[in-house]
Amino acid sequence: IKRISHQVKLLLIFLMIINWGIESVKWKRLISQTEEITLGNAYQAVLGGLAVSVFTPNRVGEFLGRVFILKRTDPLKAILLTIVGSFSQLLVTIVLGTIAYIVFATRFLTNMIPDSAWLVSGFSITLVTLSLVMAFAFFNNYVLHRISILIPAKYSEKIKISIEAIATCPKQLLLKVFLLSSFRYIVFSTQFYFSIRLMGLNFTVWQCMMVIPVIYLMLAAIPTVALTELGVRGSVSVFLFGLLNGSNSLDAEGALAVVSASTLIWLINIA
């Protein structure tokens, strides 16, 4: 058992390297619209942005932290291209979280909360609508071009140029960025699953893949600073995994195991 646990820990660290490696490839492809950089420099920028983001709400500081490595690209343009990558990751989180929520809510919430079917249905429709709107906005960036035309040039020429950099991103590039975001999502969701197994919890793959996307969906909706995200992540995880047991909470041992698994992922990927 100790040998298996050691192997799982090494696997979690390896997946962390893959996780941020995919993010580096994604950012490199976006920045190549204005400046060619090496994958090593992109990885360095991503980790630098991660360090800065620890002290900002919902890690928005990573937009600023990455641009310092660039030499020729206008900072505002680089930040906006970085936002495109983050938006694609958010889109994947919303889409997969919506699918998981619909399955999870219909199987557990409607049975536990009387007369909640209408509320679950309404929230599901809202999430589906949000997913479709976000997908349309992401893959039809010409809308930004229309908006930039409305900005008076004498007041915001730099803003117009920066928006144009996003508006002219080829759809093929956007599709690649979306696929990379999806692959990265699978990687850190797999990390969470192995972390759950490492703590001795006996949830099945199906149960974990149904709950983990909902956890990430809720985390995306709750404003947090990385230093406080740990508590929010643990609380949300305990509540949702508790519903799998047919109750509103896990026992003390199970709750501690879920919090430990969530903390381990936070320590490896963020701290």
C-alpha cells in the first residue's frame, strides 16, 4: 500500500507538470500572434503569473504576471490575449460543469430536497444558456471588432489596436486553444480523482467525474483569493461528496479525507 501511495504521489506531481505545460503551450500559441517565444519562456511566464495571482481575487493577477517576459508585445495586447486563454478554460469549466450538474442534480438533489425539480430545471436552463452564449462569444470574436469600431480613435487608439489583436485571432487557433483547455481540464480532474483515491475514499470513477466538474463550476462562480480558495474548495467538496452518501454531510473521517484530498491538489498545483 505504501508503494502504491508513493507512486500515486509521483503521478500527481507529474500531472502537475503536464497541467502547467499544457497551459504554457496554449499561451505560447496565443502570444505567437504578436511575438514568438520559446516553450521554456512560456512556461516561465505561466509560473510567474501563477505566483503573482496568489494574492489577487480569482487569480486575475496572472494576466499581469505573464507579460513581463515579453520584449516586443504591447502589455495591454498581451493581457487581452491571455484573457482569451483564460476565457477558453472558463468555457470548458462551464460546459462540462453544466453537463455534470444536470446529471448530479437530477439523481441526488431532486430526491433529497422536496419540490426542488423546478429549481433544478431552472438553474440547468440558465447554465445551458450561459454555456451557449459563452461559446458563441468565444468562437465569433468578430463581435469584438464591431465593438472596437465604436471606440473613438482619439481617445483609445491603443485599446482599439489591442482589441483588434483578439478580434483577428483565426478560428482554427481558437479551436486549438479550446481543445488544449479541454485536455488540461481532464488532467487536473484526473489529479483530483487520484487524490481522492490516495486518501482512502471509495468513490467510483463515475461518481468522482460527476462531482468534480460541479466543484470546479462552483469555484469558478465564487470570488476567492488563492490563499482563501483552499477553505472554499474544501467546504464545497465535502458538501457535494456528502450528497453521494445520501446525506448532507460526510462523517468526520470522510470529511477529513475529502478536505485532505482537496488540500493536496491545492498544494501541488498552486502553492
